[in-house]
Amino acid sequence: MKKLINSVETVEDEMVQGLVKAYPKYLSKLDCGNVVVRANKKEGKVALISGGGSGHEPAHAGYVGEGMLDAAVAGAVFTSPTPDQIFEGIKAIATDAGVLMVIKNYTGDVMNFEMAGEMAEMEGISVKQVVVNDDVAVEDSLYTVGRRGVAGTVFVHKIAGALAETGASLDEVQAVAQKVIDNVRTMGAAIAPCTVPASGKPGFELAEDEMEVGIGIHGEPGTHREKIMTANDITDHLLEKILADIDYSGSEVAVMINGSGATPLMELYIINNRVADVLAEKGIKVVETFVGEYMTSIEMAGFSISLLKLDDQMKELLAAKADTPAFKA
Amino acid sequence: MKKLINSVETVEDEMVQGLVKAYPKYLSKLDCGNVVVRANKKEGKVALISGGGSGHEPAHAGYVGEGMLDAAVAGAVFTSPTPDQIFEGIKAIATDAGVLMVIKNYTGDVMNFEMAGEMAEMEGISVKQVVVNDDVAVEDSLYTVGRRGVAGTVFVHKIAGALAETGASLDEVQAVAQKVIDNVRTMGAAIAPCTVPASGKPGFELAEDEMEVGIGIHGEPGTHREKIMTANDITDHLLEKILADIDYSGSEVAVMINGSGATPLMELYIINNRVADVLAEKGIKVVETFVGEYMTSIEMAGFSISLLKLDDQMKELLAAKADTPAFKA
């Protein structure tokens, strides 16, 4: 395993400290483990918390700031944060308007966030939740019942976070978060795996001419392995699955071409070149495109495509101001 | 060679098209090769042009937009753009206030930009230039006489671009660009090389326990090879070289921890954790930190550290509004 780290034991702590030291105007860290909150708490609004295992940087702590999250909780790499950790995050950000938990659909995350939510409710904090499940690749996986939550989660942060900033109620913020979930679909593929530091070995092995289709974001294998295709062919395959899942025809959409960690922007732009052409051909109007690393899998070489079908409310909230270390609008 | 591309012949064209299709509000492409300009030309200000070989994405086209560049010219991967291409870019963005060329110090880039500048002068366009040479690793290299221009170039774009936006004169914009160059230093290291698509082979080979110190951004070898160190040790080594080059003591600085293309953000944050501690210990005050991929080498796994010593003018211009695909402030 070849990595720029100091020791496998300190990866998560040093990473979170390095992030907070880079962006002190935005972020501060609680004393109880890797919980990152806004440097300046904003009262009177619904507070958003998200998180999960580490290894998805800049998710989720990079999205803490105005117009997005109020807290992000980071577990060990690809491991759910504990209920105690999440509970501390909730307590730190809770306002009279309540707290929305944005959970990616993985069994451990759902269980631990729900437990933390119950602990907070017992202390009189209003907590609601949404569970993101945008990955069309698999119905159930190694780590989930139902579809996995992947890069589409960032659209949930952005849009629900923007509504929360307006002073909307907890029910309204939960409703718009659920609307994003209902309208976003994602699928990915990879040409090289990633290595969890504590394990020291790649999550799967691929031959020089193979790719893994339908990958998740935890280094787990996808739906199947096949001979590597051209960028256009693999893009067409992923888009076909996404477009078959909900009816995008005649819609306005936001597009995210998300890199998995080691994929050069060069390749992501080439993929977007195809995505833009296919959507134009189908009469689907792209309102905004995001190309970059939004939800990574450490140093996996791969990508995912997310399509969010927009209505006027989501369109306006997507364009609203966001000021966070990793996402500005 | 395992890449998400369609063919080695079309990499640059498809990439630039995919970028422009992602950000049509910001960018448009000229018909004469890979020259990207602002979607809306702004008259009455000094226009900035930069560029070089492809493979450094998001540099430079990702920095075209308000408060930074007016045009970016992309050659083939790691190959200078032609004088004709640069000349077309200059003509497209030229205003009565003149054009500043921001050139990274590589022999081909300097020669071709200078030739294009002369062609533009003959057409009555006022053109001045600066040459960025921030890399402290080597005095001369495979591709340069004198030091190489690397990630510090992004600070030149940001600060000179912000001054240009205020309506400052060409001399003033050139002077502040030169001030940034005089005050920024960078050094990098890599643990895995990159592969130029047209060559199909990595630029160098490293054993599982080796790293290359003092790398440039064109896949070329660095100053020397050694056993891989901890993130803290390699960070200390690079910082030592940078801090020995100009006197930063008691200064305010901007820090850039730049990923080379395949380095996960996790590792860049860990590196920043050390950089922040060392600078704090030395009494050097960090005003702003940038962690991410700003000047890449396709899918090289590595990073560079840049330190820009600030004065009040540079500090203000660094914080001024920028609205481009890859850099927002």
C-alpha cells in the first residue's frame, strides 16, 4: 500500500484536523471525535447533519457552511460513525427549528443515525430524517437493504440546506430533501480499486483490460465486471440505466460527473462531453453541470453520473448561495 | 495504459468540448483549436491570457471567468500551444486596455507566447507578459532554463485577474502579477507517475517503496528518488526548501496544497495538517488555505505545497470576487 499518510491509526484524525485548519472561517471541530460543525452557529433555522464513514472527501465535512450542512460526522474509513458521535453533533447544532439528518442508505449509517436521533428526541430536540438511495446499479448490496446512497447526496445537502437557510420549517426542509431523493439517480463504474488504509489491500482486483460496472462508494464490487470500454460506451451504458429508472423526458436536469478520487478531470470532462450530447439528443435540458470530486472512494479510479430532475423550487434552491469549503454557489 | 478515454487522438478536443458544455454560462470555445474564452467578453479592462499543454486540468481553462482569466489556450498534452492558437486567443479577448500573458516557465511556452505577443503587437494590440517560475526544486530542468512554473501560477491568475477587473492599467496588472511571482514558492513530490495518452507509458517508474522528490508538472522526474517517507517527513522536507528560498518570517501567507490528479483529498488534508502546524510554530500567519486539485499532471499521485507571502494589496485581491468553473471566491 502506497499512500501519503503517517500511520493507518491516525488517518481520520489527522485528516479532519487538516481540513479544519485549512478552513477555520468555516469549520470547527468538536472535542468528542471527528464531528465538524460550522464555525459560527446560525440560530433560528433548521440544522442539517450528515456524515458516514471517512474516505469520501470532500464529503461530508467539506459541505459544512452557509447554505448546506451545519454538521458532518466522520467515522473510520468506510465505517459508520457511532450513535454517540452523531448525538454530540446533533446537540451542538440543534436549534428550536429542529434538526434534519441526511443519511446515505447503508445499514450501519441508518441504524446509528436513527439511534442518535432517538437519543436527541429524548432530550427534547425535534429530529427528522431522510435516507438517500440514488444508486440505480443494485437493488440490494453487501451493505444495504435497498439501493445505496451515493453522489446524489450532495444535491440533497445543497437543496435542503438552501431551503433551511430561508427559515423554512423542519417539515418543509424534510419534504424538499425527500423530493430531491425521489428525483435523483446515479450510477458509476471504476477502472481501479481503492485501498482502505487499515486493510492495506485493494477492495477488489481488476486486470489491465477490465472495468467494474455499478460500483458503490465503499470499494465494494459492482454489478459485474467486463472488458474496458471507451469512455463514450461506458457513459452510454450508465446513462441508459439512469434514464430507464425515472422519466426524464422533456425535463430540466442538473448533472453531476463525480470523480472517485484518482480520476483526472481530463477524463471527467470527456465523459461530460458525451453526457451533454446524449441528453441534448433526447431533449433533456441541462440547467447546471458539476464536474469534479464530490463523493469519492479514497483513490479509486472511476466516476459516477448523477441526474437530478428539477422543478422550479429545486432549480431556485440549487442556484441559491452556498459558501462551504468544497461547494460555492 | 488504462484510461477513461475514447482515443488518444481526440483526448484534448473532447476534453475541452466537455468542459465548455459543462459551463456554458462561463465559457465558450473559439473555432480555431482549443482556445477557451469568457462567454461574455468584458470591455474596458486588461485581458489576461494563459495556457500551456493540456494535462493540468482544471488549469487553465477552468480559471476563465470573472476575476481571473479572459482566455486559456490548450496545447496537446504536455505540449505548448502554437503561436497561431495563442494569437487567436489574444485577438479574441483584446481590449483597448491591453493584454497580459501569464506564462509558465517552460521553453516552448515562453517561445510560443512571445511569438504570439509579437504578432499581436504588429496588429496594434498592447501586450505584456510575466513568466512564472515558482518551483524551488531545480534551477534548470529538462524543459526549462531557470526554474519551472507550477501551481503558484494559479495565485498569479487570481491576483492579477482581480486587479484587472478593477480597471487598472496594463502596467499595474503586470506589476502585481510580477509581485506574486516574486513572492510565491512551490515544491512537490510524487508516489506514482502519470501516463501521457499518446505515449501510452508512464513518464518514470517507481518501486513500491519509492517516491520522487522535486517533481514538475509534466511527468518528468524530480531532483531525486528516495524511500517513501511519512506524510509529515516529506512535508517537512518540501517546506524546508521553500522556507529557505525567501524570508517568510513574521509574514502573512496564502497556502496551496495542490493534488497532482490522483491524490485523494484525504492525503492532502493530512499534509495540510502538518503544514499548518509547522507554519504556526514558525510564527508565519496563514491568511487563507487552498486544498485541492489546482494544477495537475493528469493522474499523477503526488502533491505540491505553495506559499505566497502576502502584502495588503495581494491579500485584498486574493479575497476579491472570482467566479470561474474551478475557482470561486
